[in-house]
Amino acid sequence: MLKFFTWLSCLLVLICAALLWHSCNIINPHEVVPTYVHIDSFTFVQNPGVKLLNTNGSAGTGLAAPTHAITSVWVYYNENPIGIFDLPVTFPVMASGSQGLQLSPSIAVNGQNNVVNTYSYYTLDTSTLVANPGHIINYAPKTQFYPDVKVTNIANFETASLPFAAWEGIQHMIRVTGGDSIVCDGSWAGQVLLNGVGDSSVDSSKVPFSIPDGTAFIEFDYKSTVPFYIGLQANLSSKITSAPNYLTGVNPNGGSGWQKFYLEVDGFTAEAQSGITGVTYNLYIKAALADGQTSGRLLIDNIQLVTF
């Protein structure tokens, strides 16, 4: 009988030890060491199937969107979201084996860094991530336009005639040429030079253009020491036009370097085109000196409409 109780006591001790060991593993589970991925920036590759078109549908000169400004990335691992990160970035992935990594390029919509969206015209970068716990994998993603993207030239200033007409103000836009400090791409850019207190300039694109239903952006490059505004005027018929509607204001960037801007316009066009066909638009650019400012300059280039 004593041997039986001794055996039973040993059994109970073993059971308690097993339960204690199991509970410790629940409280302190085995930790997975992440694999780290580092990205400096996206490389934009020109898609030869996407051509730059003029507003009348003919072939334009130059590149379809020669510049880009991908400021952040949406990350998916095995099609599950990891997060959105500003570039450059090093982020952890709880990777195992070899599984898919998807990187979606993102932009600042309307120049607002707190409104960062994936750009629906740019392709995803997909690859296979091989887990390497505790180590950093340097990765250089690439993107390009989807094949069905349509890029329409509003103004690249390469033709001899200025694509904008004076609308209001004291000073007005002209064409200028020069080095990289003056021109972003090609040989010419648009310039508004304000050199007196109270100076302003309002200029309108000469050739109306159509904007199809759905997602639509106007992209442009600029460098400026003055604030300026971008607007659209809807032409409902040959005799009826709306007043210019300014969609966004752009702060000066100091004029130290060229900067890309993505303006979302489909919200305005959806309202303007509601129940109406054949609507066209003119682009307006308004520049004005800020309070206390006595001079300043706006340079603008590569104004393009991007749609599907």
C-alpha cells in the first residue's frame, strides 16, 4: 500500500510539473524574430505603351509624366497588410519561409502629407521575401504606369506659343528657358514674376480639355517663392461657362528645387458633369505675393492630366 501511495505522489508531481511548464509556455510563448526590409525609394520606369497625348488626341512631345514623387509605401506580406511607411524606411516583417511581398507606391494627395494614398495609376511591386530573421534585406522596388493609363499634355511649354492666356492681375505668365534651375524637363518652362507690392497674376489655359468620368489627377512640377492656386473652369456649352473654382493652394517651396504636385480633380468634375455631356475645362493658375512680400517667382512645368 505504501508503494502505491508513493507511486501516486510521484505521478501527481509529474502532472503538476507538466502543467506548470505548459502554463509558462502560454505566458511566455516562443517569439518570432522579424526579418527587416529597407527601402530608400521607388524607381519609376517609363512604360513604352503609355504615350503623352495633346488635348486633340495627337501625339505630344516629351515623356508621359517625366517625374514622380513617391513619398511612402503600403506594404503587404502574403497579401496581408503590414502598414504604410514614409520613405526611406526599415520595417519588420514576421516572415517565415518564402512568401510574397507586395509594395504599393503612395503619394501626397493635393500636397497634403497627412493625406497619403496609393496612386492607382502606378503598378505594384511584387517579389518573394525569403525569411532571414534578425537581418536587414535592402530592396529597390520599381513601378510604372499601368498600360491603360492616358496622359494628356495641358502645358509643357515646349511649343513656340504660350499655352496660357492672361486673365486677371498685373503680371502674367511667360515662357522661359535655361538650365536645371529654370526648367524641370525639356527646354522651356512657364514663369510668373511678381516684383511689386500688390502684384498678382491669373492665367488660363488656352485650349479646353475633357476629363472623363472616374479617377483623374492633374500633375505638375513647380518651384516657387510665392503662394499660388490651381483651379478649373467648367465649360458647359459654347456659351455657358462657370467661374473659375480654385481647388487648392500651394505654399512656396523656397524656389530651391523642383517639386512634384498631384491634384485630385474627379470630385469637382463629377459635380460639374452631373447629367451633362460634352463638358470641357480650362486650367487656372493664380499667383500673388504674400503679406509683406515685395517680390517672388513661380516656375511651373509638365502640366499633365492623368486618367484611365
